[in-house]
Amino acid sequence: MKQTPQWYSIRARAAEPRAAEVFIYGDIGDSYWAETITAANFCKEIAALDVDQITVRINSVGGSVPDGLAIHNAIKRHKASVTTSIDGMALSIASLIAMAGDTVEMADNAMLMIHAPWTGIYGNSVQLRDQADVLDKWAEAMSTSYAAKTGKPAADMLALLTDGVDHYYTAAEAEAEGFVDAVIDALPIAASGVVPQASLSRFRSLPGNQAAGIPAAAAAITQEKSMSKEETLAAGQATAAHQAEITAAAAAATTAALVADKQRRTDIEGAFAKFSQAEGIQAVLKTCLDDHACTVETANAKLLAHLGASSTPIAGNHVVTLEDETDKFRVAATSALVVRAGFSTAEQRAAVRANPYRGYTLLDLARNCLARAGIKTDGMDKMQLVAAAFTQSTSDFPVLLESTMHKVLQNAYGKAALTWNRFCAIGSVSDFRAHNRYRTGSFGVLDSVGQNGEFKNKSIPDGEKASITAGTKGNIINLNRQMVINDDLGAFVGLANSLGGAAARTVEVAVYALLAENSGLGPTMSDTHPLFDAAHSNVGSSAALAMAAIDADRVIMASQKDVSGNDYLSLTPSVLLVPIGLGGTARSVNGAQYDPDTANKLQKPNIVNGLFSDIVDTPRLTGNRRYLFADPSIAPVLEVAFLDGQQEPYLEMQDGFDVDGTRYKVRLDYGTAAVDYRGAVTNAGG
């Protein structure tokens, strides 16, 4: 590779101990035209200058955009007062470097040029489009520096960097646009090399007279009143030793700074590692890493502040709960098993496409769980491997199987076609003792005050009570090692699905069994009468399902009085429960606009149209008997109470002693009872 001349030099001013002069004469950085010398050394050397005043002299047609940005920022960061002086040319990225000065000067015969960043690339269409996006980002980054110098909007500067035109400015024009602060006479400086004509050939838009004239002008600037050969040699010898010292010191300081910054970044990343999944945490981490002045202590303070901002105070403290790696593994592995077993939702099937455990067999998961627990499986046969996965206390394998079965169990329970919850109240009990349900009476109306202003004493009305007791229903299923080795998901996941449906049907069957007692009149209540009984005034005169008969049943329900018999409850039917064979007739009666049983159907409106919000028809009822229920949240009649409100079946795992594997117990704790009779009416039909 051809070695290009160094495009910059730095020297101290002999007459000013606290001042230095920097020459940027040539192609900048690591580019097509400058193949070997990057901006790294420049940034190191200028950072090492312990001076109060720096003059940066520029005569360059540009070069590498990334290196130019780094040079601009290195100059900006220095504590010294910086003057940038455009001696000949500041074209392309060199013009951005010129903007770094606290004061920008430009020789009256010099030139400045701003244009869109460009590059050379080969590759496919995707790569070419990506590179175009990179160039646009460079333009955005550069526009802020031009805007900061000129005071103009960044959007205006971005327009100069994206319109594809090379914008040339004379010294006077550059001053008028705010790019430079002062136009000065051409100054005598030591010849540091003239920009070659070959470098200018890259700018095709440069007018012919300028293309030929700029090198000559630059030569005039650098050679006018220049020092003699002897004076130049002496000056070079005087500064060579000093320059070597500065370079060595800069290299040592840079090495130390890089080591310290690497350790700083490592410590900060370690502090953030446990919270990497928290919302917005990566942005905070990037800010701390990119800020070289940010210490580990400062980063920790920013981390705590960010986490605390999204937390809710509890007793004066902030509590943040995050999902750890074990939880993520269990969730992902469980989802993969559920999908493989065929008992998943559309969302779960879509999500599993990116699941790392997709396609894992049970044996694969068992081995993975042991590896995560730090247990080597080398030399184990399949039976030993599965046995270890079940028995090692640190293994997640039994938990994965339990979680999978629990999800399938609850999914099957939730999907079961149930009807009891449409007309029964749902309650909760805290234990397996009898729990009372109280119904209070009313005071009726207020009594008249006597002639002498006397108020009558009113007796507190008596109440009624019913009770409900929860019991337990359940089964045990066993999972042995052979099922795992055979990857027989259906052997236990399918059973869990079946048990979920069985649990749902258990409650359904219990409710209808309760209703079927006493030949369909329901269970015997504490007053020794069936739920539906003449003593309860909730049995209608037998009549076929029709408009008039339903209206008569409605009147019976509305006529019920409260516990004290002081006032009407004015309840209205909400749910109609009928045998499956009467479902169509029930919906017709409820939905018809006119009485469907009259000879002239267009003359008599249906007086019970829309009376019921729900029609429940079920094969669990036979014959013609129908039941009308008020809204169970207003006037509950039948109640299903679950232990601690847990409506879904519960799965419990236990290591098998008499089974070569593990066993799972499925249980559902609930009870059913009739708690009142006033919110329902029955009719035997006809």
C-alpha cells in the first residue's frame, strides 16, 4: 500500500510557551485518498497539549467524514481557546473542522466549500440502500455543527448537505453567511505542502479557473515571505525533539485513559446487567457509557433514579419486580410444550415461532434443565437422565411439566360449554364448614305519628338464612419415565385436557342434579319445603310454553314479597331455562314482535317480547318443565361457592414413591345450594 504523507503537524510556538500551532494540510483521515494515517493519532496528540491557545491552520480538500467529525469534536473538547484559520482551502469535511474554532478566520483569497457527504461502495441493492441511509445520518450529524456556528436552523444547514450541490464560498461570502468571524490578509506561514491537483480532481463541480488557480493561490499563501532554507531547517530541528516528547506523552496518556475507560464501561455494564429487560434501561445505559465523565457511582445513581421513576411507593420505599432468567426459561419452555401438545391459542402458536425451545422433545428439556442446574449428563443413559431431572432439587423439569399441565387443564376448563354460570350466583367460602347466607326483612312503611306527637316503636324484622358447604372433587394422574423417554405428550397433557373438561362438567352436573331433586322442584330447604313449592308461591299453573303462560309466570315472580312480608320485591325474569327440545320455541316467544300463537299474528303484539336476556336450553333437562330466574346478581336462587374464590381446578405435584416418575393431583373445591326461592319460578308446562 502506498504510504501517504502525514496530513497534519503540531508544533509549539517558541515565543509563546502556552500556545501551539496545528497544521491540517492535506487529505484528512483514513479515506480513498489518505490510505494509512487516520484521525486517531491527531486526537491523541491534540488532547495531550497542555496549552492555553491553539491556532489550527487548514488547507485541505477534505477526506474521511467519520475522522473529520472526530477531529472537530477533539478540537471542541480542548480547554484552550482555539482559533481556526482557513489559509487556502477548507473543502468538504475540512469545512466542518473549521467550524470547531472559538474564532474562525479565513484568508481573503481562500475558499470554503460545503456539500453532501459521499462515498464509493459496491454490493447488492440492500447494501447500497443501507449506505444511502448512512450518508443521510452523516449529513444530519454534520448539520448541527454548521448550525451552531452560523446560528441558523439545522434544517437550513441540512439542505446544503442533501441537495447534491457543491456550495463554494469566497472569504467574503463565508463571512456574510456566518461561517467565519473575520476575513484576514494572506499570512506568511511555513510551507507545509500544497494540495495536489489530483486531490482536486474529485470535485467535478469546481470551475475550471478555480481548479487551476487554487493550488497556485495556496502556494502563494504558503510561500509568500517564507523563511529561508536555513531558517526552516533550524526551526524544524528545534521543534523535533519537543514534538517527540509531546507524542510520547500523548501516547502514554491515551493508553492510560483507554484502560481506565474500559474498566469504567465494564463496571457500569455490570451494574445494569440485572435490569437489562426493564423499559428504557438500554437508553440510560448508552447515555452513561457514551459520557466519559460519567463515573460508576453516577451511573448507579441514574439507574436507581430511572427504576424509581416507574415504581409505586409502598410504605415509603420503591419496589421493582423483574422477570429473571429462570422465569423466562420456564415460560418459554412451557409455551413450546403447550403448542406441541396441540392445546394452544392462536397467539401462543404465533409466538412460538421465535421460541428457542420450539421442537424440543421431553428428553431434550430434561437434559437442558439438568445442564442449567449445573449437573453433567455425560455418560447417563435415558432412564438415568430422566430420573435425575425428576429428583434433583435444582432441576426445573418437574416444574415445567406441572406448569404445562396446569395451563392445559385451565384452558380446557375455561373452554367447556357450561350453562350453570348463566343462572347461578357465584360465591366464595373460606373453609369447608357450613357458611350462612342471610336475607334480612324490611320495615314496610313508616307509621303515622299520634295526635300527641308520639312515635311508635318498630320491631326489628326477622331474617332468614340458608347455608352452603364446599367439598372436594379430584383425581390423580401419574407420569412415569417411559412417557418422557417416548416423548408421549398425549399421555399426560392429553389427560390434563380431559381432566379440565371433567372438572367443568363436574360443577355442571352438580347444579342440574340439585335442580332435579324432588322431581324437578329442587332441593329441600331449611323450612322443609322444596325450592319450588306452593308454600313459596313460585310454582305456576301448568301451561305450555307460550306468550300468555310466560306472562303469567312473570306476574308470579313480581308478586313475591320480602322476608318480612312488608313489601313487594317486583322482580322480573332475566333467564329462561328449558329442555333442549323447547329451545327454539323459547327463542321464538321471546323474540317475536307479535304473538306467535294467535290466528291473526299481525294484530296482537307480543307482550313478553325481549323479556329474557338469556335463553338456556340443555339436554340435562327433560320433559316440558321450565324455570324462570331473576338476574342472579340481584336475587340469587342457586349458588355455586368456591373455596377462597378459586374457580379453576388446582394442580398439585408430588414425587411418586410407588410410581417411577411423578404424580399430579387435580382437585376442585366447591359447593352448591339453594339460598333463596323468591328469584325463581317453575312451570311444569303442558
